[in-house]
Amino acid sequence: METKNSNYRISSAVIKRLPRYFRYLRELLEGGRMRISSGELSKMMNVTASQIRQDLNCFGGFGQQGYGYNVKYLYGKISEILGVEQGYKAVIIGAGHLGLALVGSPMFAKRGVTLSALFDNSTELVGGEYGNLHIYDISELEAYIKENGINIAVLTLPRAYAKEMAERLKNLGVKGIWNFTNIELNFEDSDTVVQNVHIGDSLMQLTYRMNSNEEK
Amino acid sequence: METKNSNYRISSAVIKRLPRYFRYLRELLEGGRMRISSGELSKMMNVTASQIRQDLNCFGGFGQQGYGYNVKYLYGKISEILGVEQGYKAVIIGAGHLGLALVGSPMFAKRGVTLSALFDNSTELVGGEYGNLHIYDISELEAYIKENGINIAVLTLPRAYAKEMAERLKNLGVKGIWNFTNIELNFEDSDTVVQNVHIGDSLMQLTYRMNSNEEK
DNA sequence: TAGATTGTTAATCGATTAACAATC
DNA sequence: TAGATTGTTAATCGATTAACAATC
């Protein structure tokens, strides 16, 4: 990427905000908007204009004084930063409801990730199709991943299998694991990164807020 | 709740960490562990002991000098803070794969939330059952929610319906909306709280990290 | 040119960590 | 009592906001 300062570490506070910029810019783009100022975007997103300018400047000067930001250009830059242009390829491991829900969603396509196949260990499911994706037996995992250059594995299998499966995937050279089991996986110092999803934590934030609302 | 300082605002940094404490404490409890020190917990969780003590002290002195924290007691306190003891009752709106995946998960039960029913607008699904839950027609929503004292609605319906449905729920007096559609809902100054889940943001964090890993 | 808005530095604010007295 | 570990204050660190010169 030819953005500035590729070396110094971007704070995780900034990283967590990037996907939200991506979403808002996409909407602006789809709405046919050509340009946007940090001031106007800040109102839409309920953050300060200062923060937006600071965040973007971690990666480079994407705007123009007196003009603002070109929506299409900025969207492209953010996409680049987030790896959307990399054309990552993913498989889903576990063809239960959650796996199938993910197949049915436009989320991956919008983010430049191509879903390639499903895997399961149930003989009932294996051999079937869902949303144009074939469901393979889990024993075919090694061959499939190597042949198809898969970078990402989505874990939607029972948590009991998660750790073992993650190891297997790391050894296969899969570079990203998106983990929906409620286990916290992590590979320190590995070049396989794990993103743990704790959907229950979100439910807890909701109930916390409901609860503290009530006290007033 | 009889914890200290119920009045002053807890920072959102702390709130976001609470569910993780809840998870770790639960595991300790299930493992039969009686007590834990901030030092040991900090090693398990990869945070500083200082942070743990600070976080817990926002709500009260749950430990004991020279001893540490009683696991069961602390778990109880955290549960209280997070609203787990409130016995919230939830319905799921949208009986697609995502909705059904949630029904099948122990997540709600573990967090003190009782799933009560599913709603959908598809005549094929309405009248059916899934995981002991009845699937009602969406037209029955008003009556059902009032009769059954539902506090939480989980939105797993197509995003096009989300905004309208959220309004409807707010007017029905539902106190919490857990929104899985990719829309950002918010009710300022309402006593209905919305928790937006942006699962795609998590995917983007994964691809960001994969991408920045590659640059090295 | 004048107006607008960025990029960036400096100031502020808040969150994290360190340290230690209190106390079990 | 001695040892351990909390609760809490103070110090540090980092993130956010404000301000403004640069510049389109």
C-alpha cells in the first residue's frame, strides 16, 4: 500500500473505527454523493470532525483543503487499508443455521471476500448445496484449501471442535480465522490472525444498559 | 442494586469489559474454583491486575484484602450489574437462519434471558415450531408482547423492515432492541435502548489485520 | 482573491498503570 | 503476627479535541 508511515503502529481505537467509515462512505457512494467534508460526515456519524481528520491522516492525506474528501477516492483508500482489494477467499466450517445465515448474507461480497465452500461432518448435509456453495465433508478440508488458495476460515462449528480445528487451519496456512464459537482462540506471534466474535457480549451490553436505565 | 455510586457514570471502556469478566468467572465457577486473585485472573485474561481491580471497584469492593475475590460472589455481582438477574424476556423477529441459529444457542439462557417466541411474515413458517418456540405471524406482535411482558426484541429480519419495526417495538414499550440488521438504529433520549450488531465490522477487522500482517 | 476545509500541532481530557497504605 | 492482596491515590500514558496555519 502506498499510504504513509506503513511502519508505525495504528492504534486499535482507530482500527475499530475504520469499518464504520467504510459503511458510511459506501452509503454516500451509493447515494451518488461526490464529495464530503469532515464536518458533514461528523454530523452524520455523531463523532467530531477532528477525530475523522486525525483518523484518516494516520494513513495519508486523502482530502483536499477547501474542498473536503472525494467520496469515491476515500472509499477506495479505506477499502485498500481494510484489505477489501485483496480478494480473500473464505470457507465456512459448520453448515448449521449460523453458517447458512452467513452464506445468505451479502456481507462477504460487499467486503471483497469470496465465499467458496461449506464444510461439515454430517453425512446428511455433505454433498448438498446451499446458495451455490457445495457442502464438503470435513475430511476434504486439506485438499480443498490447498487447491483453492483459501485465506480465511469461518468457524461456525460446535465449540468443542474449535481449538483443534483452528490448529489444523493454521498448519494448512490459512491466514485468517473468524471464530464464532464462544471460545477465545489466539495464536501469539503466528502469521495466522484470529478474530473472535463474542455475540453474547453484545447481548450483555444491551442488558447492562437496560438495567442501568431502570435504576434512574 | 446496592452497589456503590450508582449515580456517577461508568465509562464505556469499563462496560465493554464486563461481559468478558462474566465469561471468565463463569468458567472458573464451572471449574469449581472458589477464589481468585486479580493477579491470577490478569494472567488468564491478558490484562493488568490493576485494571481488574479498578474496573471492579467502579461498582463496589467485591474482594477481600489478603484473600482475593470469592468466585461465586463476584460472578453474582457481575451478573447483577449486567442485568442477568432481571429475568428479561425476549422474542426474535425474523425466523430465518440467523433467528433460528440464535434459538439454538445456549447464549440467552446463560445470560438470564428467556426466549419466548419467534415472529415472521412468511405463511410457510408461521404456525410452526422451532426449538420449543412457536412461530407467530407478525400481526400478532402487539397482543403477544403485551400479554407476555416482553422486554427485548431481537431483530433478525431483512434490513428494509428494521426501522419501521423498531418504532413499532418502541411504541409497544419494549425496553431493549438487539439489532442484527446492518442498519444503525438509535433512539436518543428514549428509554428503549438499541444495541446494534455489526458483524461485518468484525470481518473487516480480520481482513485489516491480515492485510497489515502481509505488509511486513 | 476570498472562503472553505484540510493536515497537523498543541492542549485537554480520560483511561491505564504503578505504587502503596489499609486490612484481612 | 507475617504474608498476601485488595482498594485507592497518584503518575503515566494515550486518545480526543481544539485551534490554526497551510493551501486548495
